[in-house]
Amino acid sequence: MDIEPGQTKCCDECGSDYLAAASQMSHLCPECAHWLYGYPRCGHEFAEGRCSKCGWDGSVSAYLRTLQAQAAVNTSSNEAMQRTRSAGR
Ligand SMILES: [Zn+2]
Ligand SMILES: [Zn+2]
């Protein structure tokens, strides 16, 4: 299960290629891993249509679009949740 540097994978969710080393999920790009599982988000730096850090090409699945729309509406409750999480230790 070693990940070679520079190895790319295809994201199960959005279908974008991404750098395997950049994501903590084995089948999700960092962007989808963030939205679906709360992993740290990549500070994408786009060059020639894809992120130079994680390789994500900007694809967003319909499901993720829904999550993002909900997050935009519920930004305040999201922040409250994060505060509760960090205060709970
Ligand atoms: Zn993805
Ligand atoms: Zn990125």
C-alpha cells in the first residue's frame, strides 16, 4: 500500500485525477475528502486548469455541489460545530 511520489489517482466522487500523496483518503481527492469527511482542505493553487498542489482539476460532483450549497447557507452553524469540537477536549 505504499504511495509513490507523483502517483495520481481518480477521485471516486468527482472523477478528477489527483495526487495520491496529497489526499488522506484512498479514493477521494482532497476537495471531496474535505466536504465528505472533514479532512483539511487543500489551499488549491491552480495552474493550467489543475491544482499544482493536489492535482485536482476543479471537478465537483452533483452531490458535493449540494453539500457546498448547504454549507453556504449554514455557515454559522458550521462554525459553531467546529468550536464545540475543539472545545470538547
Ligand atoms: Zn473529488
Ligand atoms: Zn489542491
